[in-house]
Amino acid sequence: MPSKNKAKGISKRMKKMQEFEKRLQERDFERAFFREFWPDNI
């Protein structure tokens, strides 16, 4: 029983990490997008 509960907690953490990585990738994409279309010298 305890090992089952532990596995559940790990999967929950994994889900959180995946969401975090997804958010980071989206932010990187936005940054690249803005750098591409809104240069600093405007």
C-alpha cells in the first residue's frame, strides 16, 4: 500500500515538472518571437 501511494506522489511531481518545462519552452518561444519581430533599435 505505501509504495502505491509513493508512486502516485512521484507521478504528480512529474506532471508538475512537465507543465513547468512546457511553460519554459513557451516563454523561450515568446522571447525569440519578440526578438525576431520587435528589434531593440525601433
